[in-house]
Amino acid sequence: DWEPADACPAAFYSTATSRLHYQAMAQAVIGHVNQITGLELRDDPVIMGWELCNECRCRESRGQLQAWVAAMGPYVKGLAPRQLLGSGSEGLYGDDAATANLNPSSWYVHEGVSFLRDEAVASLDFAGYHCHYADWVPDASDDWAFAFVRKFISNHAQHAQLLLGKPLLLAEFSAVGARRQELYQLAMRQVAADEAHAGMHVWQLTLDEAHFCCSAKSIVVGREGDARLVDSLRRHALAMRASATSMPLRAMPPPPPASPPSPPVPLPPPPLRPPAPPPPDKHALASVDASALPHSHPSSSLLLPQASAPPSTRQKHADAAASAMAPVGGGGGGGGTGDGGGGGGSGGSG
């Protein structure tokens, strides 16, 4: 008798009855027998992995969601030990003092989600996040969108590799508007060039424009206006497969000890339109135009500097894939998949 979209009650995550219902559901789904193959889903090699939930939040309740992930993660992992497990989180940064300013807008600190705390749970095989900038800040300008996407991807990559010690999956990405193709290429180029990322999924790829889930964010195979974007997804998949530079899950180094949090950084209220960007901050990340973001604070202790280095193998493959496409302006190459197995659960990649 509750409305999750309005209430997001902490009781769902904390009560014994809710947890038992969740476990029964997970057992029924993962143990379901495919009537065509005769295999239980837990034994199906085309399923890469499972996510505990889709974009769960726990408004105004710090730590409840992390405790639920820590409790349910081992249970679900025990049901399907040969498949990967992720949280399904959006990867927001919550109210942690050192990272609250990395959220798309100040009110996201109240959603009970913390990328660094939630994804650190030991039963999760990979760290995941989503990027739906147009949903989070609907009135954002194109300039803000480009700067935010670049920054959001870069920060998650650095934090997953250096603080969490886990491979990273951009599990959902969407873009809308006249510069949609460019934004997709920007995201795909960053993911392909960055060795912290194991892959990328788009939201959403569909064969039918009349599908009930089809929206302005959908990529429709066979629709003339999406032909170049579908081709970009294919090239991105080939580039990710060719690079093959992701570290094996069990060979990842342990995360370094946590450092004391930095003092809180005050957040300005989100403007209706982002102000004109100030001159670049020489201390900002090399790959991130953080000065263009209305809520970015490059002085945060978790904005990690990038050392200059020769192009990696993955970077070379990403550049080769990008150069094979028709130029469309400021974007990157390919899309949709990464290293690993096929569809189902949290979706397939590669």
C-alpha cells in the first residue's frame, strides 16, 4: 500500500517481510527454466549478469540502500555464482561531503544513493552507473550537456579504477535533441578510450517504433534517422572487442584505503540555464571541461588529476573506429556494447 515513486519508503529496504518477498522473486526469476533451451537462467551462457534493482533510491535515508545491497547482494550472487552481479544504480554521488558537488543538480544529494559507498559492496562484481542528463536537468543547454557528460563519465572511470578497484559499466546512456548523434559519439569515444570501462549500454535500442517503451530517447533499428547512430554502435562494439584491454575481474588490485573526507563544499541552487563558463581552471581534470558545469568544484579531493601518457591500445582502437565514420562534429566513435557475454539480466555486452 505505498507508491514508490512518491514515497520511496526506507521500510522496503529494511523490513524482514520485504526482504523475504524480494528473495523469493529473485529465486523464481533466476531459477526459471527456458522452455526452448531447457536451461535455468542461472546456467544460460548468453546472460552476462544480474542487477539487484533498476535505479533504486531511498529518499532522505542515508545508508539504507547500501545496507540493502550488502544484504541482498550475497543472496543473489549465491543463486547465480557463474554470472556477474551489479547494483543497477544510477551512480549518483549522494551527500558524501567530498563528492556531493558531482551530482547533476543539488537536490540529488537527498536520494539516498552513493556511488562510492553502494558500489564498494564486496558481492558486486562490477561498478555500474547510468547517464540520463536530459531527465535529470530537463532545461539544460547543449553546452552544459556536453560538459556534464564528459565530466560524469570521467569521474566515474577514475573513481571505479582508483577507489573501488572494479571494472566499470556505463549501463544506460541516452541523449536527445538536435545534437544527439554528437553526444552519443562523445560518450562512446570516452568509454572506448578509457581502460576503466568494460562496456557501455544504450537506452534504448528497439526494433519497433510502435513499441510501448519507445520514446524520444529510443534508437530504432531500420528508422532512417537512426541509421548513422546504429552504425556507430556497431563500430563501437568492434572497437571494444578489438582493444581487449579490460583487466580480468579477479586480477583487479584491491582498492586503496579510504582517505578522510574533504570538508563539505557549498552547493549553489541549480539555475534555469547554466551561466556562461568562466575561464578554464588549470587544476581541473585534463579530460574534463569542469568549468562549464554550474555545480562542479574542481577542488574536490576526489577529482583525480590525469597524468599525460602515450595513447593506449584502447585509445588507438577508439580513434580508428571514430575515423572510419563520417564526421558529424564534436563526438566519438561507436556504441552500445563492451567486453563479455550476451543479453539478459543486466543485459549482454560484446
